[in-house]
Amino acid sequence: PPTATSPPGPPPTSPPAPTATTPPAQGPLTVSPSDGTAGTNFTFVGTGFQPGEQVALWFVDPSDLYWYPNNGRTLTATSSGQASIQIIPNQAFYDVRPGTWSFHLHGLSSSKDESVQFTIH
């Protein structure tokens, strides 16, 4: 005699489509404006750090001298992982050399490094 078979089950269904959650923008470090004078208010914004992470910051002038604003204190990343600072060079540094400067951020927990260049006329 033939063997018994189970009744057919419901047709197979496709798995649900994955839901995409877009993480916050992890863009590069930005500076605005990208050039100005020693009296210009420069705004630096870095993203992609861990929420609440301590972030070291420093500047390198055209002569390769390192400058540490905030008396060497770190910034604290926001809950969205953003670290930002505003600097007016002639108020932050005792010697403002014209030329191309760089600004650097380094996440102390994540080791995330970012840098951006800007020009002082």
C-alpha cells in the first residue's frame, strides 16, 4: 500500500523585507568658513564619534607648530556623536601665522581621527 503523506501546508511566504535604519551622517570634519583673517570666527564640526566620548583637539600652523586651545582640555561629543568648537585665531593663539593651518579631532575611546585644512590670510 502507498505510504501516508502529510497534507500540504500553507504556501511558503517570503521573509519580511529588512527595515533599514539610517545611522546619523558620518561625514568628514568641516570648517566654516574655509579661509579668513586672524579675526574670523571659524566653526569646526566633526561627526561620527561615540555619544559622550571625550575628543582631543589641536591645530597645526604653517610652520608645523602644534596649538592646543581650551588649555588642552577635550571636547565632549553630543548624544548624536558630534564634536564642535568655534575659534577666533587672534583670541585663541598668541602668534597667528598666515597660511594653511590644519585642525584635528581624535576620539579617545573610538580612536576616530579627523582633520581639515583652512587658510588664514
